Amino acid sequence: MNLYQQDTPDVGEASDEQTMSFEDYQEYKASCEHVLKQSEMAERLAKNPDFITLIMEDYFTREPARLGSLMASGRLNESNFQGCIQDLRGIAHLRTFMTTFIQKGIIARTELENLEIARKEAFDNNVVN
């Protein structure tokens, strides 16, 4: 089980599967923990002063402004204009990539909490029965 596999139901979506084996539980928990670690790395990176200056300010802010200004100048041939578009797409992809890690971490944290609640309920039911 992988939290972000294509063939798994979306978070909150009903599933035909009513029970989870202990092995499935362990695998799903490990997947959530892995995603959470990636999210924490992205959050730490986003707080790093060098990263903030080089990537957040220069690459995500100043570079798109420079490229947009260059494109608006009318001085580019079609090939260079298309190159600027490709550069802007690359910047957007990296920004989305970084943001996605943090968003996935929020989901993984909730999934881990829900998984622990389900594990405790299953354990309590097995102890009582």
C-alpha cells in the first residue's frame, strides 16, 4: 500500500476493503511516515536562508519577472521566446513540486493519526473479544 499510488482510493473515499491486515497496516504506516519525512525536509529547506535567497527570491520571483520582461520587449526571435516559455514552465514545475511535498505531509500526518485510532480500536476489540 502506498499513500500516493494511482490504484489506491483517494483520502476520504469509501473503499470496498473493510479490514486491513497487520502487514497492510505496517506498509501503509511506513508509506505515510516516508511522505511525512519528505514534507519535513521540504519545510526545513523552505526555511534555509540560502534556499530562500537563491530559489524562493531569485529563481521563483526575479527570474520569471526577468523572463517576462524580456518576452514583452519584442526583441526576441521565436526560438528565444519559446526558450523563455520553457524556462517559465520549469520554474513553475519546481515550485509545484516543492509545494506538493508540504501538502502531502499534511495529508500523511492526518492519515497516521487516523491509522493509529483504527489500530487502537482494532486492538481494543480483539482484547475484549
